[in-house]
Amino acid sequence: MGSGMRKYIQGDKVIWGVIILLSIFSLLAVYSSTGTLAYKKMGGNTTYYLIRHGVILFASLFIIFVFHLIPYQLYSRLSVILLWASAILLVFTLISGTSINQASRWLTLPGLGFTVQPSDFAKVSLIMYLARQLSLNQEKVKHLKEGYSRLLWPVLLITILILPANLSTALILFTVSLILMFIGRVRFVYLLGTLTATLFVIGIFIGVSLFFKHEGRVTTWKNRVENFIQGEDNAGSYQAVQAKIAVATGGLFGKKPGKSTQRNFLPHPYSDFIYAIIIEEYGLIFGAIPILLAYLFLLYRAGLIVRKSDRTFPAFLTMGLTLLIVFQALVNMGVAVNLFPVTGQTLPFVSMGGSSMLFTSIAFGIILSISRTVENQDIVKEEMIIEENDATFESDH
């Protein structure tokens, strides 16, 4: 990277490398997995979805660039407003959102025809809020009423609003929130009690819903879990079977780019099951492992940023946003290789989709903004040490 570029593109270079790697895989995999769909729906124009996704990907990189230049302190000041705004949007989505597959998750932007998932906005907003509260109340977080209860209620509010339409997202966000609070020195016994009570309430809710033969998302959750448990013996495990075929036939080195056959059989091969397509075409060595390592490297670099940070808010914010991205990626990859039931989670910054790409880009931008600040702090410290050493040398001579 030239000196001119370094002036504008700052922050952790390894994280930038992860973003570029995921972008390359994203373009290649989306082009391959949407070729048949584009041919059928776009009159033979097999590059339609590639061009569309390329525009979204370029816009996402621009968003990362813009957000990585914004001082992270701004997010602390806006966190309360953003939290309440996301809660209002979630309520509005439940009441009159666009429903797809019995789930009201999307809001259609008037005049644009572009749909967004307010849950993506809520995830980032909640992590910002938690990071702020943990940083401001370190002396109170060990107390149940004064500290923990004030952290818990927004987590419960947001996850409960997400839960009816998107169980997996609610569970990921809830889990990351508890981990972040644990990192923020909240007593483990409080978190364990909350987790136990939450699982108990969810169990009762699902049990009552099934007893009264409630149709909708609860039935979908039940079917997915049953399909996962029963495996290939159940006709409903079609998605899992096709994904396993893609993984098995990919082997160590894959079938080579563009030669996937399972893209013609897998539902949503460009989003939910894009990891399976990548393994089929690039194999374990050149596809599965590099992508897994990319997300793990992201988590490792976030840990370095946290260790170097001399303030608590950016440390908590970095770790929270990184855990969101990595957990979602692990769930998506786990579904593709049949470790988890089908969830509908996309692979962050790889799967085709505007809403997910948008808010993943914002998260990447914020993480890079914090790393940029930390790097500048290190440079200032190094300059101060050099000046002190020069002054000492001059005084000695």
C-alpha cells in the first residue's frame, strides 16, 4: 500500500486484509451461485446479480472507509438515541413490516424498493449502548440493582422484539450481550441466573404455543429442530442433505470455480448456504479453512486492539461488534456443515444481501476507527519516548 493510500486508509492492516479477502470470496461465490437464477429470471443475463452485488460491495467498502474516519467517541454520545430508535423500528416492523416466509423482519424503504432488517440496526445499537454503560458504571456493575439490572433491561427489550420473527438473531445477540457483560466484570452468578431463567421462559413459550397448535414461526422453529435431529431420515432435511453433498463432493481442493452442481439444488445458495458452495468449488484447503481463519484472525486482532486501548468504551465496543460478526459467521458455517439446525443467518460480508452488508460494513468501520485511534496513540507515545531519550542524551553530553 503506497504512502498516499496510507494517508487515507488507516487502522489495523490485518483487518483491512480480512475485509478484502472476504470481498473476493463474496464476488466469486455470488457470481457462481446466482448464474442459474439470473439466467432464468433475467432473460439469460447471467451477470445481473454479479453486477448488482458488485455495486453493493463497492458501496459497503465506501461505508467502511467513511465510518473508519469518524471518531469513535461519537457513537457513545448517540448510543441512547440509536437504542430507542431501533426499538421503535422493531415494533413498527412487527406491526406492519414486510413479511417473507411467515416472518415480519423487513422494512421496505418508500420509493426505493430496498428492504432493510431493523434487527441489524438494533444489534449494532445495543452493543454501542452496552459498551457505554459498562464503561461509565464500572464501579456499579457488580451490584444487582444499581448496575446489572440497568444493563439487562435493554438487552431483554431488544431481543424480545427481535425474537418473534428471528429466533437465531435474538439468541446470537443475547449471547454476545452476556459475554460482553462478563468481560465488563458483571458477576458470573447474575449472568448464569439470567441465562437459566431465559431458557426456561423460552421453553414454556414454545411449549404453550405448540400445545395450542399455534402456526407461524414457532412451527418453523420446531420443524427445523426436528429435521436437524432426525437427519436424512426426515424428508424435511432437504437443505441439510444438499449442503452435505456440496461439502462432501468439494473434498480437499474443490471442483474449481464456477463448477458447483449443488447451486442448482440448494435453496438460497447465494446467502444462507454460500459457505457450502464455496467448499464445493474451492475445497477444504482453499475455501473452508481460509474463510474460517479470516473470522478467527478478526477476533484475534480485535483482542489486540482491546489490549492496546487505554479506555474502556472503545475496548468494549470493539469486542462486542467483533463477537457479533464472528458468532454470526460461525453459525452460518455450522449450518452449512450440518452442525446446527437451519437458521437463515447470512455469512457476514460474503453472502449476497444489502441489509446485512450495510450493517456489517458499519461494524467494520467502527472497529477500524477504534484501531486507527489506538495506533495514533501508540505513535504519540513512541514520539514522546524518543523525545525523552533525546533530551536525556543531550543532558548527559
